[in-house]
Amino acid sequence: MPVNVVVVGSLNMDLVTTAPVTPKQGETILGNEFNTNPGGKGANQAVAAARLGANVDIIGCVGNDTFGAELIDNLDTENVSTTGIDTVDNVSTGIASITITEGDNRIIVVPGANDYLTPERVHNKKELIENADIMLLQLEVPLPAIEEAVQIAKINNVTIILNPAPIKELPDSILSDIDWFTPNEHEMEIFTKNTPNHSKHLQKFIVTRGKEGLTFHCNNQLTKVSAYKVSPLDTTGAGDTFNGALAVALKTEKNVSLENACLFANAAAALSTTKVGAQSGMPNRKEVEKLIKTNSMT
């Protein structure tokens, strides 16, 4: 049976510029290429899970504009249910301005309609959460909406993954109720510095570390899972691919080990970096399984 995933999060249009170098303050340079690509951490994670065979719903907001219509059409094409998306008048769809240089990226997000995802809007879509096996959350939408989603999922025994991007201060109630917390190494550093009581939640942390793989705590011991060797072109969306794949892996098989779920998610994330664009490089299940079989890891 396919996994039922619900994503509560952002939908953005990515405005992607590829350049040979990063410009210095006040400097103008010539770029190589410009594209618009569907994005937003919520939409990205939804597409990642859908390509890996999950049944996916997304709860979020877009503006009543061209970008909003394009994002909904794209999700429909990717077999992500869009019944949970509200279209908000008189506000623009969120955008992310992404500059790619030497295979890495720098991103500025303008939330737009994403800021209109209220607890009331989430509550109105609560059946999508109640019917899910697992829920994916990020922090590109207002925190009160996240808190409402967590409460609904917790009452209905829905597994919760929170990807804290962009990083922000979180109430202890959220950390107590979620099942998995998936920062990257930079987000974890900030979170540790600003959250004195973080250590009591260590068993929930899965920290992604790029080409170094990831780490998590199990039975009070730190476990490392290596990354897969690939030749990256664009790291945009790798973290979102990891989270979507992790959600699928955790619920596809009964009693799957966390390490095996992380291996699957690592393979999916690695493959996503081999193409340009957040969603365009996201792999299907056959591609992920093929990479795992080759066992080419760092």
C-alpha cells in the first residue's frame, strides 16, 4: 500500500540565476543562465515524496496570480493533490531568488501568500492530516499554522517530521510533540546555541551534513550514515528531497530501521543534486534503489 503523506508548508516560484562567481558587495557581473522553476520547501517535499510512490496532499497558500496558477498546475502534473491549497486575493505568490555558483546556492525567500497560512486554514483542512500516515513540516510558513498542524497530527497518531528551515526559535511544546527533527549542520549549530534544553530531544534529531552524510542519536550513541558519491551540479532542493524520501522510507516497510530509512533518503538527496533545479532533479524509486545497490558511498 502506498504511504499517505501530508505536507503543510510553502509554495514558491524559484527564480534561478546561474553565475560563474558570486558578486561582491556593489559588484555587477554577467550570469550564465536564468530559469523559473516551481519550488518552496513544502511543494518540493511533496513532489519528492510523490515521485517515490507516496499518495501526497499539500496544505498551503498561493496568490491569485500567474505564478500561483503555475505552481498548482505543476503539482497536479506531479500527482500531488492540491485540494488543500488556498488561493489568496490581493497578495503575490511566494518567490525564492536563487543564485547558483560553482555547484552551490544562495537563496532569498519572499513569503508572499505563504504568510497567509493561518491556524484556521490548517484546521479547515484537518481531514487531510487525520488521514495521513506521516506529516512533513518546514518553517517557511507562520509558526501558529505549524502548531495547529502538530496538534491535529498528535491527536490522530500521525508521525511528524519537522525540517527547521529557515531556522527559528521553537516552543518546547512543538519539540516535545514531533517525532523527527531534521536540521542541516548549520541550522543545528544555531539551534543548539539558542536552545539550552535541546539535549533532552536529541533522540529525535537527524542532522544532515551534505557530502559528509548525516548523524543521529540512537540509544544515547551518535550514529553516522555516509553520503553517496555523485557529481553535483546544483544542491538546491537536496534537503527537501531528503525529507520527502525519509517520510516515504519510514512508512513503506514495517519496523524499518532508522539507519536504513536514512540510507534511502541520502541516496535520493544525492541523486537530486545531479540536475539543476529543486524539483527537476528529484528521483523516482527505481533510480534510488539502483544507486543504493551500487553502494557508492563516501
